[in-house]
Amino acid sequence: MHGSQPPEVSEEDVRLFAADVREALDEYLRYGQEQGFTCQSLLVAALDGHPGLVAGQGLAFALAGWAAQATTPATVTTIAGLAGALLACSLTITWRRLPPPD
């Protein structure tokens, strides 16, 4: 709740969550590279049509639920937003070096 004290989160919980985020980002980037995508829209389109999407979303919801047990939903949302921003920055830096699509 706004104005309340943030809950305590152990260093171990932070470490484990950060490791999960890094692993997910690595898989996302690896898939894009393996498929030869040169822009984010191609990667997003491929993932939207990928049969593992529903399973991936289910896993993301499960991880968010697990994390929300250790902290507040607002903290989980903030961390997920930060992870998304880091992914966007990583993709921008990675794909900026690639030649434009034909």
C-alpha cells in the first residue's frame, strides 16, 4: 500500500530472482540470434506465434506469484518492468550493430 513500509526481502531472494531474470533474458536473446532476427518486431511476431508462448506466460505468472509471496505485488511489478527495460536496452544495443534488413 502507498505510504506503508516496504517489506523486507532477503539477499537470497533478490539473488535468486535476479538470476531468473538474467536466465530469461539470455534465452530471449539467444532465440532471436539463433533465428537471425534483425529487429524486435520479428522476434515478437515469432514469439507470439510460438507454441511455448502459453507455457512461458504461465511460467511468468507462476514466478510472479512466487515472488509476490516474498514481497509486495508492487515490488514484483517494478522488478518485472525493470527487467523489460533492461531487455529493451539489451536488444537495442545488440541489434544496433546489425545491418538494416533488406
